[in-house]
Amino acid sequence: MSLLRRTLGAFPGARRLRMAGLAVLLALAGCTRSEPRADLVMINGPDPETLDPALVTSLEGLRVVAGLFEGLARNDPVTAAPVPGLARSWEISPDGRVYTFHLRDNLFWGAGEPITAEDVVYSWRRVLDPQTASEYAGQLFYVKNGEDYNSGKIKDPSQVGVRALDAHTVQVELNQPTAFFLDLCAFQTLSVVPRQVIGKYGEDWMRARPLPSSGPYVLDFWRLNDKIRLRKNPFYWDAANTKCGVADYLCLSAPNTALNLYETGQADIIWDHDFLPNELMDVLSQRPDFHSFHYLGTYFIRCNTTRPPFSDARVRKALALTIDKRRLVDKFLRGGQPVANHLVPDGTAHYGSVSGLAYNPALARQLLAEAGYPGGKGFPAFSYLFAAVGGGGVNQKIGVELQQMWEEQLGIHAGLQQMEKSVYIAAQNRLDYDLTSGDWVGDYDDPNTFLDLFRSDNGNNRTGWKDARYDALMREANRQTDLARRAALLQQAERRLVIDEMPIIPLYFFVGLTYYDAAKIKGIYPNILDDHPLNAIWKVK
């Protein structure tokens, strides 16, 4: 009998949980019994919203997209630093504004179809095209005229500072030196996509079969509420070093089902703490196949600053000052997560955050009274929105605890609203909420990946907050070549975000929690981005 089975047997209600999970397991097995097992099976979370690199935003989708499509650079599996991808090398001009990328000679979409510099240019322009509506288009605003083309000020895409010098050479001109530009080149949004297929099928291009890939894998199939299967791409430039032949990403979010699939050998890896039963974390964390590490991720509350009374910074601060964050972490998470009074996680390269507001209910009541709601009198009905994911219903439990804290300390009542994740994100995008849970995992190791999020024009802002001073500080910071001067400007921006204005309320920083047997699964390395390229992972036979 395994340790987990003994643990479950001792846990109240464990038999019901185990049987419910096994019922789902049998259902899944019944659906796929005729399929050979993949070489590697991973619990990945809910179905992604898309696998289009220009449109994907969820962690679940980004993991899969990283296997299908590659950019000029890719992330090193050990350090997560950018290393050559489709580009074999590059040069940077002395002023740091012009990058010249040299593509590899052995790049192919398929049998005899070369990947060229024009494919790179097309892919980047497509992200910036306002018709694409990419939420990550801002990653290319550092390119000359990228922002103006995306906003419609410039209509001619050829004016964007990316061009093909020849079939194997791409030149990129930036607005100013950008310390993290190579990191952006390794991010999924800047991956190279098949322009011929997109030109033929338009928005339905992901349905094309076979679907050409620029990355180490091709899409075998995607069955909703079941799995996404990837198969090794024989035309990938580094196919000889692609370790895993066939990989399955299981699309589910029930922690007990996930753990049962893992325990019965139907899954090899559980990514993310959201898919582990929270009530068992104290015991699970003692097992040798439990892996914990710090990485760049923050959990916070978004405030809809377009809706009164949350349009008043005093109200937002009052909400923040009454949250006992240590109580939330210790009571519901149990994974060693540090509490957060600022947005940018500690340990981010070339940066040290300002310290935000601490727990102070007395000051909170004073601010609420100043805003016109003494003792909570007259405060309108409002709701707290959260996604229906999370180990042991953590998002809901945090919501209930916040509801209690605000009622006890401020005399105001928050209704709770739960939505399936894709609907929840859509509601955030429409600003159809009062307060909502939020989180962000760093796309690269630089404070900009967090702070740029709340610029007025960032599609992932989702708070309605627009602050000209914040935008100006961010622009000025990213013009700097002096790292100390840049960090000082970014600190001023973060101060506006987490002290002066507070469109968000940071709660805690993430800790990476994954489940796999290190004696059987190789190629996974803890790094600050929690980035683990699929082509570097393999299972010992």
C-alpha cells in the first residue's frame, strides 16, 4: 500500500474522495482504452482557451504552445535564460538598438518547406496587427513603430522595425535599448507561425491537418475535457535531442482526480499546486516525489477602478489594510508561500521592490470613513469574483475568508461569484466585476514582466486603471542603460501601484509545487521562471 493510500485512508471522507476520483479515472480510461499510452503524461489543468501563440495567455496553453512553436530564441531548461532557437546567432549594435538574427540552415515546416526570415516578420506583424487583438501585443511595443501600428496610428506594417534582409537574416530595430529583449524573443507570443496556412484558413488555421510546427512537436489531436497529444516533430532543427516521442497534456482541474491518476500510474507529472488536494498538503509535502521551489509568480486582487466605490483609492486601500495575509497563507495554502506587500517577487533580476501597505484595520476604518462610508454605512452591494480552479477550492476559501475579514473590520459585505476559468477571464477583460482574484507568472526574469502589466495600454491590465504618471515612469525606466537608475524609476512606478493608487492588492508570492518521481522522470530543473521545456524531459524506461 502506497503512502498516499495510507494517508487517504486516514483522512476524513477520503474513501468518498478516492472513489469519486477513480470513477473519473475509469471514465477517462474507457474513452481512450484503444490508444497506446503516451511516453509522458502530464496533468496540465483546464483546457486552454487557444493554442494560437498570438492569442494564448493561460499557463495551461502556454505550456503546450511552447512545444509546438519556437521563436528566434528559446529558454534554457536549466537556467530559463534565452539561448539560440530558430536563430543560430545574433549581433547587437553598439547602441543596443539594432539586433541582427541569423537563422539556422535546417529550418523546415514540413517535407521541403523552409522556415524563412519572412515567416518571422509575418509572425511578429501579425501579433501587432490590431485585427489580431493579441493581449500580449505589448511585448513588441519595444520594436520601432510597433505600438503605433498596433494602435492604428500607422497603417503600413512595413514601417514596423522588423525586416528580412534575406531568407536567413532578420533585423530588428528597437525604440531604445531593452535589457530583456532576448527574453521576449524566447516567449511564446513571438513564436514563428505558418503564414501560408493562416492565409488559407484564417481564424480557423489551428484546425488544419497536418498543422505545420516550428517547434519540437506537432499537434496530434486535442479532445476537449480530455487531453492534448503532441508528437515529436521530425523536421525540427534539434529533433536529435528531443527526448520524448509522444506526450499527453491531460485537461482536468479536479485535484483528487489528478492525484488518483498520478498514483495509479496514469499520469507521470502534476504541474502546479492548484492540482494537488490542499487538505493533504502537510503530508504530501513530505514525500520524495514532491518538489518545491521559489519562482516568479504573484497572487493578488484586481479592483475594477471604473466602478464606484472602487474608483476611490481610499476604498481600495481600506480593503487592503484589513487583509491578514499570513492567516490566508497558513490556513489555506500550506506550501511555504511568502506573503506579498508588493507586486514584483523578491529575487527578480536587478531589482528590489518597495514595501507596500501592511495590516492595519484602524487605518482602514479611517480611510473608509473619509471616503464617505463610516462603519461601512451606505457601502453598496458588491461581489468578489474567482475562478473555479484550485486545489481543495483554495480560491473559494480565500474568497470566504476575505468576505469575513471585510465584514468584521469594515462592516461591508462581499458576495462571492465563482466562474469557470475561461468565463472568468472574459469577465475580467470586459471589466464585468467589482473585485476579482488575479495572478501573474513572470514571462522573463525582469521586473518589467510584472510592472508593464498595469500600463494603461496593456491588454492584461484588466483593472480599468489608467495613470499617466505610472506610464511615464515605465517608459523612462525602460529607456535607461544604467541598471541602478532604471531600478529607481521602476520602484517609483511600483510605489504608485501598491501604495499610492492600489488598483491591485498583492496577497502572496507563488512557490512551485510539482509532483513527479525524479528516479523515473528526467530533465526537469527548478528555475525562477518555473519553465520546463517538454523536449528536454524524458521518462526512464
